[in-house]
Amino acid sequence: MRRLLSLVVVAAIVLGGARPALAYLKFGVSVGGRQVTLKWAQTPVRYFVTNQGGGGVSATDLQDAVARAFATWQAVPTAAITYQFGGATSATPGRDDGLSTLGFQSRPELDRVLAATSFLIDASTGALIESDIFFNTAFPWSVAAAGDPNRYDLESVALHEIGHFSGLAHSALGETELREGGGRRVVSAEAVMFPIAFAMGSIAARTLKADDIAGISDVYPDGDFRQLGSISGQVTKDGQPLFGAHVVAFDAARGSMVGGFTLNAQGQFSIAGLSPGPHTVRVEPLDDADLDSFFDVTRTVDVDFRIAFFDRVVVVPRGGDSGQVTVAVVHK
């Protein structure tokens, strides 16, 4: 038996959010009363690209930009996932046809959505069967090597959506500011999987960051990933567990950050894929993007607390876990 799970996971401002996962950056799906990680059971994952251009981009340029984005994810040395181009197709994204299809669609009613990814899963195992991505031709697109100041970069948005295609949810490692008239503008982001796109012309999101690499490696571990370590712990407020706090592990020696969330009633978190050595642990409210970019709208996420740091440096062991780290936060 199969069922279609449609998740509005987009590279722009998100209009709908993913179900909370069991661990950072991953989608979780309920199977037989338990949560499992949404992922492809076998690789290479075969995908198809539509033979129609759109938004100022030809079908050939679409195929090439998508191929570069898939190659970027596949090049992560600590992740086992691979992809295979199945060919051009006249099929369109969003059909339950057994083909994982990427292509353009005209969706002017989705005036804040650059692109979106949907899934077909096996309801008995939680394995991905099909995943489609559409790029909205209501927006102008570019594949220019240096970007186009009047168009959105197709490769950057494809890289974000292929992260979803592979099983990754959104990352909160980014900074934004409010725009006049509504919405947010990205000031900086330390993850391709940050849910809000950079402005027209930017190609900054063509390169994976430490957070993205840790996420894809956690879902499809390979190579030296097992030699990396993790930090686990709990966040409390007024002595009570805190759900939905954003936890960041910062490696000062490498200048890299990997984030996670407290994702259960006990306020627990676990951040994997960390290089062995000292890390600073920071806890902050999830108040720099729409909450429904990360959590189901039915969940109550507490953002009424001040940023806090664990009171000492946490040393991540090679191939092991730090042990329990408890961070107490206070009201703003």
C-alpha cells in the first residue's frame, strides 16, 4: 500500500511546514505507530527532467543546472547517496506516475513560493518511492555563471530542493531582517537548507555548508562519517523541558556551525556529524523565520527566552557522543 505525502517545502518563504522529525534536519514519517526517517531505500536515485523550459531558462539549461546541483550533493564524501539522470520526459512534476520528475510549472497563485518538493512514500516502510520538484515560472530564473541581478538562481534553488528530495528538512542557521511591506530578506545563511531564499542575483547558495553536509551524512552515512561525533543534551526553562529550541554547535577551529532542535516533550536534542574537538553550544529561540517552516502549525513552540550558552566548551569525542549537556534558559 502506498500513500502520497505532500509537503510544501520550498526555497522561499514557506507557506506550510514539515512534520517534526526525530533528529535535526531530517523528515520523520509515522509507520505502524513509530517514527522513521524519510529516505531512499536504494541508490542511485533515478530522476527525470522535463523537456520544457520556463521562466527564461531553456530545457537544456534546466537539465544542466539540475545535474550540477545533484552532483554537489553526491560529492559529499561522508554520505552514501548517489543519483542517476533517467532522461528528459514530457511528464510533469506532481503526478503519481512512478517517475521522480523535476521541471517548471506556472503557479502564479503561489506568489511567495519559488519551488516545492512533494513525496510519494511506502506507507508500510516509510521509504521514498517518488519525489517531484517544480520550479515556479511566476518568477524569472537564471543559470548565468555569476548570477543575474534581476533573476533567481536556478542552481541554488535546485540545490535546496534536492536536499528535500533526499530527505532533509529545513535548517534554522540563517539571519534575516524584515522587509518593508512584509516578508523577510536573508542577511546571511550557514545552510543551503535555510528556508528563505537569497535575493535575485545571488549565487551564495550553490555551495553546501557544514550543516547541510552533516544532515545528508546523518541520513546516508558513509566513509569517515562514523569517525565524527555528536553532542546530546536537554534544554530547560524554569526547570521544565523546552520544546522547539534551536541548538547550535560551533567549531571555532574550523569556523563551522551545525544546528539542531529540541524535538520531544523532554526537551532533548542530538546533533551528529561533528568534527572531534572543542565546540561551543548555543541555544536560541526560533524567531528568525516563520515557525511553520520547521514545525507543524499545530505544535506550540516557545520563543520567549533569551539566547544562552552552555557554561563550558564541550569536547566532541571521535566516533562518540559528548554525554548529557543541559542548558537552562530564562524568559526574555
